[in-house]
Amino acid sequence: MSDVSLAPESVHIRHFLRAEGAVDYDEKSSYTLACEHKMKASQIEQIRRRYKREWLLIAIDEMDDATTTPRRGRLLAHSPHRHDIYERSRRYPHPALIVYSEDDFPKGFAAAFHGA
């Protein structure tokens, strides 16, 4: 069993979709693949502040064209385990951001950047 949590609004959406027969996904992917449009877009930094020491999967709604930095998005899933979020992201067919909620990575993780 994975530790992935869906955004709180997904519980109601998932039950509605199952009752209506609108989706044929497993319990946790029904929100991610069918309902992300129902979430309200928020600033990426606001989403990050809501969670402590978790990996986040965020649908990208608005980008800063000058810096190619995501500005606004909708939380799709969160988990303390990076591999859960990467697995979930593989099933999401649109642009998404995977980010850690804290400024410092957990022990054993690092970031690498490639300059042009």
C-alpha cells in the first residue's frame, strides 16, 4: 500500500464519479486522471507551504514565460515518499511539477542543474 494522498476535494469527486459510472480507474487514480480540472489553482508557493516534508505533484496552470517557472497550479497528490509521486506522475498526461515542500531536500537527496 502506498502513502500517496490525494487532495481533500478528491474524496467527494471520486464517490460522485463512481456512482455516476464516469470513470474506470483504480481508487487513487480517479482524481488524478479525471478530476484535476475541479481543483482551484493556487500559487505554487502557497501549495508548498501547506505540506511539511512531503513530495508534491502539481498540475501546472500558469508559467512565467521569461523564466519558464511554474507560477500557479493544482495539487494532484502528495506523499512523504518520492517514488509514490513519480509513479503517480507517470499516469498524468499533462504538464506537471514534482517538488519537495521544503527548501532543503531530505537526507540522501540532491538537485542537479544543467545550464545552457
